[in-house]
Amino acid sequence: MFTLAELEQAHAIVSAAVPPTPAHAWPLLAQRLGTHVVVKHENHTPAGAFKVRGGLTYVHRLKRAHPDTRGLITATRGNHGQSVAFAGRRHGLPVTIYVPKGNSVEKNRAMAAFGAELIEHGHDFQEAREEAIRHAARDGLRMVPSFHPDIVLGVATYALELFRAAPDLDVLYAPVGQGSGICGCILARDLLGLKTEIVGVQSTEAPSYALSFAARTVVATNSANTRADGLATRSPDADALAIILKGASRIVQVTDAEIADAIRILWTDTHNLAEGAGAASLAAALQEKGRLAGKRVGLVLSGGNIDLDLFRSWVMPGATNVEKAAVS
């Protein structure tokens, strides 16, 4: 798809706006999993999640190929929209973003703060996306997809940083929403010639990619009811699935309860706040702890954008008294 030189160029584009994020080996997580663990902290980007990298690269390459672009439009549950708004502002392009009704209040505010016009439509991401496509055609705006090769190239820059810092990882767990994150990990690993096993993570309540991986073809679902909104995909991208089928070993499904546990653990063990998708990789590793003995494990903490109300209602009720004290 791309060369290592192109990935390095994308890293230079991203680095102009997003400093490299940390990759830390946390002793308490190592104790929990019984092995060496490295966390890639994409919650430390200026937009609080990894997707800002894809937005920056996509818009940079779009402006070079189509300098007459007069506006961007997209649909999102939050992090993708923030990435497009962030990149659009840097390039002086107006951005319109469709979100489903009842979307994250705090993510909506963040997108608006980056200068985007927000429009609520539909009951889930898919309905918002379909309306955004109609709007783009009507007004001549550039529809920014959730999955695109240039987005994958940009996102792959976090994996480039991680693999350069920890080239000896045996296995890397990456959450799967629309697929750009795990595909970026596969791209960087392959371009660097590494042997790291890459494992996708999905919610049991939004298992479209897991079902598609098992069936070896696209399988859509009727709902995506996970509280981890970054994993709430019910219609997989065929191009993303093709990359995942070729480059990932499997997709693990985790429950919302397991994700909530992982959010609490990331706070108590590392004092980092993770959103649901950001904690999914740890949830999967904990589920598979028995097969990780002696392996060097990488976890992608893909973002930290979780609403306070959601944190209170979802994450806190199941916490022990000690954990409640730790996050109070």
C-alpha cells in the first residue's frame, strides 16, 4: 500500500502538530498480566486520541491533490470528527460534522471548539453517515470517510513510534472501530519487517468485525449497543477487513463490564484516563492472560475521551471501595 519512506513522510506531517506520544512499561500492569507490558499512550495527543494523526495526513494529501477543496464533511461518534476538525482548522477549511442524536456531549463540545459545525441526525453512526454523504453531494463538499488509505497512513505513525521504541514486542492488542487503527499497526509492522502478532479487540455488543473475521467476508449487524462508543460499528469496511484478515491473527471480544474494569485498572495502575475503546486492549489482554506468559505485550491506549457522566454511570458503580477512593 505504502513504502517506509511514505510512512516517514507522514510522520513528519503529523509531528508538526502532534509530538510523539509516550510508550511506557508500567510495573503494576506487568504484575497484573504476569509479563512485560508496554502501553502506547495515544490519549496524550492534542485531541485526546489517535485519530488526529489520520486526519492530519488525509487533509494534507487531499489539499495537495485537490487544492480547490472548499469544505470538509464527515460523520462520527467523536474522535474521527475531532481529527477532521483539527486538521481542517490547520488548513483553513470549514468542517461540517454529523453526529447521531444522543452523542457524547463532551466530544460534541470538543469538535465545536476546533471550529466544526455540528449537526445531529439519526439514531446511530450509520444513519448519521448516510445523511452526511447526501449533504456532501448536495453542497459539493469533500466527504471524509472513517476509513481511507491516507487515514491509515497517518494513524500508522503511532505504531511506527511504538515499534521503534519497542521493536521486540511479541503481541500487540489494538481496538477495532472502523479499522484504521489496527490497519495502521499492520502497515507499520510489515514495513519495518517485524514479526509482532497483532490482535484486534471488539465489544461483544458490537462484534461486526469479529463476525466478519470469522466468516472471511463482511458481516453487518443490526445494532452496536456497547457503551464504548469508539467500538460501536455495525457495518465493517471491506477494504479494512481485507487488511485485517491478512495481517491480524484474531479478534478478541470483550464485554462492557470487562472494559469498565480495564478503565479502572488503567487509572489505578498508571493514573491515565481511558475511554472505552482505549481500555479495550487491556481488557483483551486480561482475558487472555493465560496465553501471555513470557511474552512482551503491547497495548494501544487509543484515547481518553470519556464523558464524566458516562464514567460515573458505567465505570464507577462496579468499582471496589479501594478503587472508588483512588478515582475520587
